[in-house]
Amino acid sequence: MSERHDAIVVGSGIGGLSFALSLARMGMSIAVITKKTGSESNTNWAQGGIACVTDGGDDFDSHVKDTLAAGDGLCDVDVVRHIVERGPARVAELIQWGVRFENGPDGRPDLGREGGHSKRRILHARDMTGRAIESALLRAVSAAPGVRMLEHHLAIDLITRSKFDARTPMGGKDDRVLGVHVLDTRSGTVRTMAAKIVVLATGGVGQVYQFTTNPDIATGDGVAMAYRAGAEVRDMEMVQFHPTALKAPDGGRALISEAVRGEGAVLKDLSGKAFMADFHPQGDLAPRDVVARAIDAVMKRTGAPHVLLDATKVGHGGFAQRFPHIHETCLKAGFDPAREPLPVVPAAHYLCGGVATDLSGRSTLPGLYAVGEVACTGLHGANRLASNSLLEAVVLAHDGAEAARAEVARFSGEWPELPGWVDGSAGDPDERVVLTHNWDELRRTMWDYVGIVRSTKRLQRARTRIGTLAEEVREYYWNFKVEPRLLELRNLIQVAELIVECALQRRESRGLHYTLDHPGRLPKAEHSSVRRRPTGA
């Protein structure tokens, strides 16, 4: 007998928890699945803040214009306006849930500015905004009736009608999501969980690259599961590389928020020359794709292993007061940002593509919703404007919950008894070193061939090698019992294949996708799109 809930939310970041809280207010039963602890999410790592029009000197039209400019022609204008205009109400709701944003001496919000923004509109809680939001939402969820948090549980795959009804074509109009198979990572057992709707809020894909600002949990689980279930995935080639990750002596890549440049920090080459004015009229506050490519170009031209971020003249009370978490991170790595420039390099940061959804978070597969970084709504287009992601998550979580309430109410008929998980003759993994080698090779391949600057030859090389890795992991998957590292590697390989496929579809350079073979832009911007065929593994 499968466990039954009105809704299953996979992921415990701002999107998933906001969605769960909204559903709880409607009297639903919700299970929140999170593969580590509730606080382990991409949201928890968000430093900059949430972009929202809250000041009389700002307006919706300016925020929309800035978003469209960053998105390089691929944004959906109606989606952008919808999210921007509904932002203030959702920010007010966050405050009701206990989030405390910074205020200035006059008691008004202390608004920051980041690259691509024409106004100061970034609400923040020092440089740990994500952590402040995550903590407040977790407290609210713990007090909400009907919400059950399942920590240390990793979703394996979506259960759809087509999986056990041969008369239903995968991804067709009669197909729908009915639940999830979930691995309890502590006991090693697999649970079969049924739901009227499933919400994917699994965050990003940063771990598919060798260098990333993302936490270890960012393994693209939601995108991979949705694709395997037959949902449309689009614009996966639009991977944002954050321009400024601290290059630590131990090889780590710690995020240095764009807000640091918003407060006056300047990018320089190793000779001390500021260079961003040579690449864009907005200089150090240019959109992220421009800054990342500029740094990449300077490093390749000079042969330097990094560039410098000079934050020694950051005002607003000094670096340590404005950015205490970043300051502590730098000191631990052996650098004092108040006294010396910081060595920085780009690193994989944010996925602008993902599971295709409408303005209510509905995917193309009935019963399946997606919210946050895992979703592709049309807001970000070809390049996310800084700090728009948290805004998108709370707006779409609210609107998605409203749509979900109607869908749950329409759910009719008896609950089908879902097929349980079958291990068959699978045994315990014999040589886990295989997974480690494949994981490392995948990430190096993606960094070398599908990074900031691409070419058709590089993409084709990546596709060939990733295809071989996929076969090796597929064989391993069916022969051995599932475990977290295997499931995450399986998802990362799936995500890598989708990124390469979408990149090969786009025969132009637009936003985050820059290819040497097609340096110009096509007259009409179109989405790349992939959807799994009914046959295949």
C-alpha cells in the first residue's frame, strides 16, 4: 500500500517551502521531501538578496526593462511583468512569515544594487539573505498543520500512469504524475508515495561542472526526473556562470556576491588595470554574462589564472559590516578584502532553463508542477538578472498553489495502487570508485567543452564522451541497489546530455550561450526544447 498525500513537494528551498505553506493554508496534506536536512538548499546559499520594487524612486517599468535587457530577447514579456508586479505582495508575505530584511538609519529598507539593475532595489539581510529566508520558512513550516518534512530522503523517479498502463502514451494528454519513488538514505529502503500533485523544487545543476558556487546537493534531480517522465525541458544551454568566485588556495570556489561590485568594488587584471569599461558601458555593473566572458577573455589573453576584485574602497560602513559572511569566508581562505584585492574566477552558478512551466508552475505533464531554479518560466530568458530568482520563486509558489488547489479539487476516481519499488536481483555496489571516476570525468568534460565559450566541435566531443558515461552508469544502475551517489550521478549525466543537446540546437550566440561558430544573433529569439521519446532508457 503506497503512502498518500494531497501533494508531495520535492525540495526545501524558498520555492518548495513557500509552495508547501500556501497549500497548508488551504487545508491540504503535504509531504516535503529533502535529501539532506531541511536547511540544505540553494536558497540557503543566496547572498545577494531579492529584487523587488519597494521604493518611491523605483517603478515596475524600470524593473521590467532591466530584466528584459539582461534576458537578451528570450524573456517572455508577459511573464516578466506578471512576476515583477506581484513581487511586493509576496515580499510582504515573507515578512509576515518572519523574514527580517535590513533597514537603514531612517527605518526604510536598505536597498542594494547589483549588475544589470538601473536602480537600488535589492532587499537583503546583510550578505546572508538566503539563510534568513530559509530559517524563517522552516520555522513557519514546522508550525503549519498538514505539512510533514521527510529529511534524508532522495526522490528517485516520478511515477506516472504510463509507467504501469500500456494504453497510456508517455507524456500524452492522458498521462499524469501520480507519485514518487523515494529513497530513505539512512535505511536504504525505497518508499512508494502517491499524491494528487507533485511539485519539483529541487534547485539547480551546478555540480555538473568542475567549478561551481552551488552546494553539493545541486545535482539537477528535478530536471532529470521530469525529463524521464516525459515533461518538456527547455533552454538548458543557458547556464549562468557567476563572474566572481573566490579562488581559494585549496581549490574551492566561494561566491563573492555581485552586491560587492554594487557597493563599489572594481575588477582589475593582475597589472592593476580596471578592464570592464572596455567591454560594456555599465562597466563593473554589466550583466553577468558580459562580466563572465570579459574575465574569461582577460585570463586567456594574459595567461593569468585569475583576475582581481578590488573591494578595498567599498563604502557603506565598510566591507566587514556590509558583507560579514563574505568577509569571514575570505579571511578563512587567507585574504583580507579590506586590505588587498581578491583573486576571482567565474564558476557555474545558476540554470536559467529547466522544466517548462506556465505562470502557475504547471509543467506539460498533468499533475506535475515546478518552481524555482528547476523551472523555466520565461522570466530569465537568456540570462538571469541578479536577485530575480528568489522573487520568481515566491511569486510562482503562490500562484502555483492556487492552481494546485483547483487541480486537487478536480482529482476524481479511486486512487490507483501504485507499483512498489523492485530491486530484483540487484546487489550491493562492488566498486564505488567507478562512480567517483565517472563523476570527475563528467564535470571536467562539461567545464572544458560546455563552459563559458563553446564551439560545435567542443559540444560534439562532449556529447560523445557523455554518451559513453551514460551507458556505463545505466549498466551500473540496473545491476546494483540504488544509493545517493549513484542516483545523483545518473541525474547529472542526464542533465549534461540535455545541456549539450540544447546548446547544439541554438545556432547563434545569445545571452549566456556564446559559440565561436555562430557569434551573431538570429533575428528571432526562440526557445530550445527537448522532450523524451516514449522509447529508450
